[in-house]
Amino acid sequence: MTVPAGPLPLAEPVRLPMRLSPKVLLIHPVRMIPSLIVPLVGLLFVGGFSGMSYTWAAVGVGVTLAFAVVRWAIFSYEIVGDRLEIKRSLISRSVRTIPLERIRGVDVSTPPMHRLLGLAVLKIDTGASGGEEEGKLDGVTLEEAERLKSVLLRRTRAARVTRPARAPMPGETSAAVSATDPAAATDPAAASASAAASMSAVREETAEDEREIIRVPWTWLLYGPLSGAYLLTPFALAGGAVGLAFQWGDDLGFGRDAALTVGEWLWEHPYLLLAVVLLLVVAMPFVGGVMYAVFNWNFRLISRDGYLVAERGLINRRSVSLEAGRVRGYEIIEGLAERWAGVARVWAIVTGLGDSQTRGQLLPDVPRTVAFQVTGEAIGTYQAELRPHPPIARNRRLFRAIAPWLALAVATTLTALLTAQPIWWIGTVVALLLAGSGISLGLDRYRSLGHGYDGVRLAVRSGSLRRSQAVVERRAVVGWHIRQTWFQRRAGVYTLTAGVGAGKGGYSAIDVSQQQAIGFPAEVTPEWLAPFLSKGQ
């Protein structure tokens, strides 16, 4: 027998289909308890708490447990070549195939019960939709979740690096192909050498290159109530309690009539009702701050193996991975209270990202200077001044901020003169005060307007109570949309929207002049607009 010279190639170990951890069987029945409470309580009440009622209730619980066992037994997953397969097999066979090169990110979260059992939920985002059915493994061990996350992300990069060269399309030149796939423009030997070099580079990254960009100190969590995201939590909890009382009052034993009686009694005692409302208002910043801290506890932004990884959460620890190569910019959000405190929040603008409002968060409330520093380090810095919008844009904002209150003041004044009731004069004074405050609001909204381009990135900004500045790379722009409402036509201004294949899909510069509406797209994408502009324009 002839033995080949040189080292033998290392064969990839064969892995059998994997299953979720058996510990997940302790979680599925608990999740089903809320949907079983009402039927079980109804069964016990109808049966009169007899032995037969308890028997049927036990049968219902047993069926639930058996269903959970069957779901666990028929579910498996495995990585086969360049794809991940998620299988369900009982009477019929269902296989969900996810090509590795389409994976945009892998998220790992640990809800409370999962954390107690040492389990995690792993979600795979391919950018096809925002649904959870993209790919979800609910109940893998923490070690398996981290292993899968590392393997999937690394193999995803390798699959893209070694993607085979494509043939030119009809009418397409070899130069166009080489721009998107350089290996296709070379001979087979050069293409093979390029692929081998790329694979070698991927293998050299076996040890993950991890660098912590920022770890948010716990003291910065005190900025949480300024965002307003969780301020209405007390009212939401109170509303949920009222809804529970009306829906399940009879089943819980105190009756729906009792809830109605309490409501009528509070309505007949307005001072006590006002005290309850004031108590909820006072609780808003405290409860909102606690909820904000729970969701953003120990927030870390990490650069790891070509991905931006955001980790956060106290009860439910969550890790979100965003492929750095698909990040096209960022959006900085500042509410009015946040601007007074000098803090801001940051979201990434990423192509093919589902649920971007949750998964795309790069930073919670942090000092504004830190927000710009981190975005510049992680994504890139916008290096130009924003250009002001025409004065007519200021007049439009002043009119909209003042005119409604002046109209209300006129209406209350006329009512006071006709009815001779002093209370209407109070309304007039309040309306005039709001009109006066509208002056500063309108001026601030105008100062917030702006747009610009630094040769690499464009930026648009607008808003006052919620000011948003989006910074997008020029390569992400896929089109322009110029729009004019009836009132804008009267004022001679336009809304210019840069269509972007990422984030919200478009970011608008509001109330720009005609010269800006034409000149800004011509500056950012001159090759697109050149055929539509006459010489000298």
C-alpha cells in the first residue's frame, strides 16, 4: 500500500444532530400555566371540587407535560457544511435551512427561568424578516450557546470569504464582475490562491479578537428617567391591574361587581382619585428608573471577531451581535430633558436587521461627548458642520408652535365675554402662556434643523422634544425622494429624503430650499443626477 507523502489533511469531526437541553422540559409547562389557569379554575368550579374534577385537572396537566416532552423529542439542529439545519420530525418532517452566509447576527439571551437552570435562548437573524422564526434555539446550555455563536459567526465570515466566483451576466463586463468578485476576473489558479489565502486569514482568527469599547458605569443609569422610555410604567401597571380585575374578577373570587364598586367609590371621591393620580405621577421617575436599570444593567459594547456585540440586562441578560461590515451609520437620539442634562442614546443603522429599534441599540443614555466618541471609534466620525435651513423654515415652526394657542386664547376670551364666567379667563391666561413658550420651542426646532456631507458620510437632523441626528455612509444611499406638501409649496420649501437600504429605510432633511433640494443630492451622488441637470446648473 502506498502512503502519500506529507501530512494528512485534517478531517472535520462528524457531529450528530444536537438536541435542546432536557432541562427545558421544566420551563415549557410553566409557560403554559397562564393559558391553563382559567380552564382549570372553571373546571373545578363546574365540577364542584369533586374527585372527578381533580382527576380531569390532573389529566390536563399531564397532557401539557406530554406535549412538552414530544416537542423536545422531535426537535434537533446541526451544522451541515455551509448551512444550519433545524429539524422537527414526528409524523411529517420539517427542515428549516439557513445558509451561513445569510446570517446577519446571533443573539443570546437568558430569561430568569433559563438563568436558574443554566440555559439560554439563541436567536439567528438573517435579515429576511423581524420574526422569531428566522432561527431560534430555546433551551440550549450556556456553554452550547456560546459555542454555537462563535462557530456560526466565524463560519459565516468564512462562507462569505470563500464564496465561489460568479459568471458574468448577459451584457455585463468582466470589470463589473471583478468589482464585486475580484477572483472572477483572474485565472482559476489565482482564484484558488486567493481563496486559500482568505481561508488562511480566517483560520488565523481562531482566537477571537475581543476589545471592549465601553462599559457603562452604573452611575450613568441614573440618567434613565430622562429618556422617558419607561416613565409611563406606573400607569401601565395600574391599567393592567384594572383590566385583570374586570377580566378575572369573578374567577379570582372577589367578583367583577366589586371592581365596579371600587371605581364608582373613587369617582365619587375626586380628591382621593386625584391623590392616586399624583402618587402615580410621583412614582414615574422612580419606577421608570428602576425598569431602565433592569434592562440596561452592566451595558457593554464590544468589538469581537468582526462584530459589534452589545450586552445588557440584569434579570434577562442579552447579547446582540451586529456584523461590523453591515453597519452603515448611527442615529443619535436626544429628548428635551436629555439635552438639558447633556446625554444621548445611540442606535446603529444596519442593513438587513430585523427589530432594529431593540436589536440596534449601541448605547443607552450616556454623556453626549462619550456618545460621539464611541460612535467615532466603533463606526466612524462625521467631520463637517451641519448646514442651516432657509429662514422660511423658522417661520413655519414658529407659526405651528404659536398659532394654535393664540386661537385657543381668542376662543376662551370670547366665551368669557359671552358667559361672564371668570373661569374662562383662566383658560385665556394659560393659552397665552403656552403661546409664549411656543416661541422658544419654535426657535429651538429651527436650530435643530440641519444637513451636511463630509465626503464620506451624510447627516440629517431635526426635532426638538425628540431631536434625532442620523449619520449615514454615502455608499448606503440607494435613492432620493423630494416631496412637497401643499403648505410647503406655498412656502417654497421641500422635504428631501435619502433612501437607505438600512435602518428606517430613509432619513429626511425637512424644509430645505430648492437650491439645497437639488444641490445636496448632486453633491453626494453626482453621477446619478448628472444626466438630469443641464450644463451650468
